Amino acid sequence: MLNRSLYLMSSKLLGYGVRLILPYFLVRLLTVADFGAYRQFFLLEVYIASLFQLGLNQALFYFIPRDLRNAGSYFLNSVLMNVVVFTAAFAAIAAFMTPLSVWLNMAILKDAFWLLAVYTVLLMLVSACDCYLTARQMVKASAAFEIAGQIVVSAATVVAAYATRKLEAVLLGLVAARAFHLFAMIVFIHFKLHGFRANRYFFGIAEQIRYGVVLGVAGTLWTLLMRMHEFFVSRYYGTETYALYSVGCTEIPIIQIFTQSLAVVALGQFATLDQQKDWEGVHALWKRVLTSTYAVTIPATLLLVLVAKPLIIFMFTDSYAAAVP
């Protein structure tokens, strides 16, 4: 299990490393205000995705290993429900877009609303595809799409930035690249894995939602609380100050990526053991999860403490030196 988790972690770290390079170019191509708005765009995306995701994608880790013959139906449920839920969510946000943008002190919410809506839906569907592949034990395919998708997205964003020096063009490139990423995953799942095949369709939606909400609520609350300080800084100090603050809060999520990768591997095994009523196996698996976690998180934490200051200066230039504290 540790080996497979490390494999997934390595692919996610490589993908994140590609994404981490992106700000290195953007801070040199965009104004501080535009870079702050760019960071606000993703802050909004994370919050909206966390609030309305319902755990539908994560629920695939439970249902697919238990009923492989209907894996395509569970996957289709997740895709359709994500579209429905996020369409409704953005319709509600659109109704209050102007006052909400003013209250949050985030002009990007109004200026790039439709790009934000499309990007968030695309990202949730990419996540559904990734969860499906991993639940089907297609770990290598999941890792390949993780890395290739991030390379395409980062490349498109940098090209748009170099060509125009405009934030709107950067976001357009971002959305177009993510759409291509999703299309490639859907084609692979459909033609290579026949991923939409099932014995029956449109059943168990309520069970998926119920399980997903229980599974996802802790993660949702954690995300909302952990990023709330950024909302306050953005609201009370403006976009440019938020740009500096967000640079100082840049994450190198070695631990998060590892624990997520570990969870992806473990959830399917937990579901199988639960189905078999093998409670001793569940206990033994949980001990292996904890041991694997400690083996990675302790040295990773020490490493990040040591390299924080030079890394921020290297990535964001002396213009953002105020972010180091």
C-alpha cells in the first residue's frame, strides 16, 4: 500500500511542481494587482467547489469496488449530479453577484464570473474522472493524466501571459486547457475502459449523495476554515496586499498530497474489507495507514521549515520579499 501511495504521491507532486512553476512566470508578467486577482480567482474556486461538491466523486471509492459491473452507472451519476449541483450553485451566485463581489472586495468575481463557473465545473468533472480511474485500480493512468493535464494547463497559461500580459487572457487559456484535459480523460475512459457501461443506470443516486456528504463534510469544513483568513485579508486590505499575503501562504503540499494519495488507495481496500466483514483486516489496514503517514510527514515538515525563506524569494522575486514573514 505504501508503494502504491508513493506512486500516486509522486505523480501528484510532479504535477504540483509543474503548477508551482507557474507563479514564477506570472509574477514577472503580471502586475501585483493582477496577480492578486489571479489568486483570488482560485480562492473562490476552492471555496465554491468545497461548499457544493457533496462528496460525489469521493463516493466512487466506496461504490465501484463493491459493484464493478455497475461502475459506469456510478460514474455517470457523479458526472451528471456535479453538473446539476454546480449549475444551480452558480445560478444562485449570479443572482447576487454584484453585491457579493462588493462585500468580498473581489472584483474578479464579477469580472470573470463565467470563466470561474466553467472552470469550477470542469475541475469537478476532471476530479470525477480521476476518482473513477483510481477506484478501478488504474493508478498509472490516473498519474499520467495528473501530470500531463497540469503540464498542458500551465503551458497554456504561461503562453497566454507572455502573449498578452492580460489577466483575462490568462484565465481563458486556463479554462481552454482544462477543457482539453477533461476531453482527453473522457475519451480514454470511454474507449479504453468502456467506462460508461453498466448493467443498469440511474439507480443509487441518493445512496451516493448520502455517503458522499458524510465522507466529504469533514474535508469541506477543514477547507473552509483553513482558507478563511485569506478571505479576511482580501476583503479588508485589497487585492495588492492579498497578492503579497497569498505568496506568503504558498503551500508546498507534500503532506496533503501524500495523505490524499494514501486515502485513495486505502478507501477501496477499506470498502472491500467492510463488505467481507473482516474487522481484523480493517484494524490492521488502519495501523498501516498511520505508520505510512508518520514515515512521510515528519521528515517533510522539517524540510519545509528549512527551505521556506529562500524558496519564496527565488519563486516570487524581491518584489514579494514582504511575504516571507
